Amino acid sequence: AGFTVEILPEIDSTNTELMRRARAGRLEPVLLVAERQTAGRGRLGRAWQSAAGDSLTFSLGLPLAPRDWSGLSLAVGAAVAESLHPDIGLKWPNDLWLRDRKLAGILIETASFGEQRYAVIGIGTNIAPPAPLPAGAALPATPPAWLRELLPAIDAPQALLRMAPALVQAVQAFEALGFAPFQARFNARDVLRDRAVTLSDGSSGTAHGVGESGALLVHTAQGMMPITSSEVSVRPV
Ligand code: BTN
């Protein structure tokens, strides 16, 4: 199925805008790119800020009917990472990671409209850092990673041309086949593998990759626990 590509100079959030349109009955597939977001959103109610440097922010909105939604963000992460560079890792459930720093984040939101389920898959990618900060300026506690560290000539339009087709293909494959074709692809880039992790409920263990539906397998004192909730945050110890 075809879809429209739309580029806006500025919007609050590409995810918010596509959900607004869906509520107004506009459920057709669209890839919406924003040159600037004034209220970019991340997972768990966090903000996604991209004013500090160059970034690429876009969302794909479309009606979607997979048998099982779990694993969609992992499938998308694997596909877009592959479209960019072999050295980009994946941090469960949905961050692209580069040398222990966050390169890109994925925010998936869904809503039902009658029989239709509409999905919005938003991706924010750090492309290039701002001009050097004045000497002595405070750095953020966890500085982000930038795609230009790996691809010296990349800019946002070029990154979009790589990521967008990979995203569309991944979503179509996921709808038809589920997570199965993506499990090994995710695990090949899993940055938590064999690392000690702490879960947000306080328990800890060792991460052993993802299972066949995308659950993170963590070996704890209680045995192997499949972690499925995206509300459970996982951090390397
Ligand atoms: C996260 O890391 O928590 C997810 C970040 C997702 C950011 C993207 S930028 C395009 C789309 N629009 C938004 O408001 N958020 C997503």
C-alpha cells in the first residue's frame, strides 16, 4: 500500500499530530517529518528534546493489525539500525545505542477507531552535535551519541532516506509475520547481552537476549524471567 510523505517546518510532535489527524478520521498511511518539534515526546512521559543539535524526527502513522503487538518496537529498532550502520546496538526495548550512549529513541502509540487500530511509530535520531560549547560549559549528565560519529558526512535528509524505507518494510513484515523474522536480528545487536541489569522493581540479574515474542530474558535468583512490560526499565549495573 502506498503512503504520503509530508515534511513540516515545525509541529509540536509528529506523534501528537498524527494522532490528532486520526481522531479527525484521517487514518490513511502517512510518513510525517518535522524539521523542528516544539513538544517532542519520549516514552514514559518524558520529553524528547532535539534543539541542542541536528536531529531527525519523524513518525509513520497507519492502520495496523498484527496478531500480537509485542515486539513491534524491537522489530523497528532492528530494521532502522541495520539501515544505518553495523556498529549501532539496540537497548531493549527500543533505543538505538552507540558506545553506551543513546543515538535514537522510538515511541509507538496506538488507538482504536471503530474496528480499525491505528499505529503511530515515531523515531527521533541525534544526527550531529551543536557547535562546540564554550570552555567550562556544563555538559548534560548523559550526553547523547550522534550518528555523525559513525557516518561523517550524514545529514538528516540522508538519514531519512535510509531509515524510512527500512521502517515501512519492517512494519509490513511484522504485520504479516510477527516478531519471528526479527528475533535474531535484534539479538545480534543487543547491547545488554550477558550484562548485569537492574530492573525498576529492584531485582537484578543477567540479560540473555530476547525470546521469540520480544521479551527480555533476564536470569535472576528466581530463574529465567521473561520481562515483557515496557514499564520495567532496565539499566546496566
Ligand atoms: C524515547 O526515547 O523515549 C522515544 C523518543 C521518541 C522521539 C520521537 S521524535 C518523532 C516522534 N515525535 C515525538 O514527539 N516523539 C517521537
